[in-house]
Amino acid sequence: MTTATKVKTAIKEVVAGNNLDYQLSEDIMKAIMGGEVSDVEIATLLTALRLKGESIDEISAFADVMRAFATQVEHPTDSLDIVGTGGDGANTFNISTTSSFVIAAAGISVTKHGNRSASSKSGSADCMEQLGIQLDLSADEAEEVLEKTGMTFLFSQKYHPAMRYVAGPRRQMGIRTVFNILGPLANPANCNYQMLGVYDSALIEPLIQVLKKLGLKRAMVFSGDDGLDEITLTTTSHVATLRDGEINYFVFDPKDYGFDYCRLEDLVGGEPAENAQITREILQGTRQDAKSDTVLLNAGLAIALVKDGYSLGDGIEEARLLIQSGAAAKKLEEVIQASQTV
């Protein structure tokens, strides 16, 4: 079957409400990443997939191909990515970006993969840039920063050149597509650990299954019951964990760990410069409010996921101590310095 025929077959199947199998999904994504599919066909397929609802096989195959087409980054030990799908429309400060420095200060290798803002005022790359972290690093340079500091940032645009083939259709469509989900699944370092926030709790179950299929050792997929793609402080969050092949589900309530609920507006950020300042203040321990508490939750759950024998409470307490001791702020300065001197 020719590529053109496969694309037409895939579109017909999806429009009819049928799921594509892994092999056809893989073939279609390879054709898209190879520039062999027209903008109209890409837009039609993405829209049909969105209306049908993407299956585990479809998402897994697409993510595998995106990883294969990416510029690869090596890491010496198990590494973690903490990322959200975005698209929650809440314009919060950069929660996962701030949390990543606390996690790295805990001695956990962090390879954060992110981009400029798509739907908010400040994406992770925008915030990192304002903090003074050099974005324009080669794969070798990013690896060197990771080796020196235990943390590195991979600017998505540099590592996924084939994404240029879908940029036009996505921009013109202006709706969420499977690529909103794929970005967080396509870390070029192929991390073994992942914290993944989603804007819709309906995505938790399929995405934890996808992460299992992709071969991750441990992962957590979560959605705030207020719609945030983070562990939220305004209410409870629904969570799924993958730990050595076993999947479990639970509801996380900050009140169980001594925190009070806040209002959603308490977590709102601003432009990149303002968000970078918020990050600095939290890591330095000079800001203690709903924003800093939210970082404790997100970093704490990541620490508990990776470290053996840690309860969620243990992870949260370690995150608190890492900020109080100055270790988190020190980690930020180490990463800035290393990124500017490689």
C-alpha cells in the first residue's frame, strides 16, 4: 500500500469512528514527520482523531515516531521529566518548571523538555530564558549540563525539526489536537520517570497506559479537579501512578497533608519576567504562599515517585527542607551557570 493510500485509508477509518492499529498509526506518523502528507490531509486527520478520541495504540505509535525523529539526548542515569499538556487556560505561574529545580536538588536527575507558550503567557522555555538559562544548546551541550548539575532543559523546537510539517495546520486549526498530548510524551532523552499533568481527567487512564506501553519505569499522570494540568491546591486532584509495571489510581487531597485550599486566582502568574521572579522567590524561600505550597505538592509527589520507600508526605517534607536549606536555590544557580559556560 502506498503512503498516499495509507493516509486516505486512515482518514476514512477515523471519520467512520474506528481506531487505527499501532502499525498503521506508526506508518502515518512517519509519513507526516517525513513531509509526505499535505496540510489538508494532516488537518483532516487531526480533526477526525479529536472528534473520535485518540486511542492508546494511536497515541503510543505517534509518540514512538516523534521520539525516533527527534535529536537524541543521552543521559547517564535514570532521568525524570515533569511537564503538563497545557491548554487548561488558567495562566498559572510556571509550576512544573519551578518544581523541577526542587526535584533536582533532591538528587534526582531531571531532563525537562519544554517549549515557548502555546496557550498561556509564559511557557517553560520563556520562564527558563528569563531565569538566565541558555536555551540554544546542542544535544552534547545539554548532556554536559546534565552531567555537571543533575538537571538540564531541552528546548523542544531544537530537538524536533520534523514538527515543522505540522506547525502550519496546527496554527490554522486553532484547536487542541493529539499534538497537545504528544509534546509531553516525546522527550528526546526518553526519560524513565515522568510526572505528567493533563487538562482533562478523562486523559489520565489512557495516558498512564501509553506511558506503560512506552516502557517507562515509573510515572504519575494527574489532573486537578479544578481543571489545572498540575497537582492543584484549590481542591483535590485525580492521580494515576505507574510503578514497575503496576498501575494504581487515587485522589490526592492537600488537606490530608496539612495544607489549606486556595483560590485559583492565587496561582495565576504573569509575563515570563514576572513568572521567573516568582520562581526565584519560591526557590530562595522568600515567598511562602499558595504558589510555594503548590510547588511543595508537585515536587514532593515527584520525589515520592522516584525515591524508594518514600510516602507522599515524606516527599512533600523533603521538598520543604530543600527550599529551607537553600539547596533548591543553589541548584537553580548551578544550572544557569553551567548552561552559560558549556
